[in-house]
Amino acid sequence: MSDVQRPPPRLPWDPPDNFKKRVPDGDNRERLVCDDCQFILYQNPKIVAGSVVTWEDRILLARRAIEPRKGYWTVPAGFLEEKETVEDGAAREALEEARADIEVGGLLGVYSVPRISQVQMVFRARLRSPEVGAGEESLEVRLALWDEIPWRELAFPSVVSALRRFHAVRDLADFAPEVTTLSGWAEPSSL
């Protein structure tokens, strides 16, 4: 056995050795910059696309089978893929998580979550048919009436906000999206 210390293994998201953190010319923030070619590696927030999906007067909910918040309820949502529109991402997530074929409607809200570097965009949507089922990322799905929503078992503050916004505009054909910053979990007690 050798006493030589080996460096920790390189992780896929680790920058190459020739990238250093510094403030590039013309910028005001520290970035990863290549020492060889001056390429700037911007690390920007992730975009989440989701939807509050309905069938008649019921709302589609999925119980998460994965972390974070495994076992808690959510609306279909997930990270946007490259070269995908937010509407297409919302539809894909509904299909993956709840085997739901949806028609995406108006934007309900844009929720900035700076503590985890995310921007979450949630749409109003409707099922094309009531056939739904748990996808790989869900333990179960259900179509719930408003009074049946398990408020204390919802996974994320953005889910609570999106459901509240949906309820406020559910009978409106035209509405402005809610745009807000979510800083942390607020107990959904007054629903």
C-alpha cells in the first residue's frame, strides 16, 4: 500500500483544471473562465416547467417516488430539457409523472427560488382524457377535488402558490400570471 495521497476523483460537473474563478473583463460577477481561450462558463439558474392539470372540477396530483420530498404530493413539473419550450416541458413532465396527455393553457405563475437557483414556470392545463397513472417518478396519482387536496402533504412552496393562483383564476379566460419570489416554506394552514 502506498502512502501517496491521490486527489479526489473528478466529478462530471467539476470544471477542467484550466478554468479558474475570476471576474471577466466587462462583467461584475465571479465566473469560471478558461485560462487558455478566455471562454466564460456561465452557471445560470435551472428552469422548471409544470402545470396545474384539471379534468372537469378535479386537479391532477402525483405523490413523489424520488427525492427531494419523496412521498409528498405535487403537480406535474420538472427541469426543462435542452431545445425544449416551457410548454413542451410541462406537457412532457405530465406524461412522464402521471401518464397524462394534456393541453397546456395560460401561464399561472413564474416563481423565482433564488436559494436553489431555480425559476419555476407553472401553466394551467387540462387533461385530454381522464386516463392517468403513476409514471416512474410517482408512487401514485389522483384526480382530487379542491377540498381533497392534502395541503399539509404538498412537496414544495411553489406547488402551494400555483394551486392558490389556479383557484383564484380558475373561472377566468384571461388573466395575468403571478410573478413572485419564494424564499422558503410557509405552512399552508389558511387554505
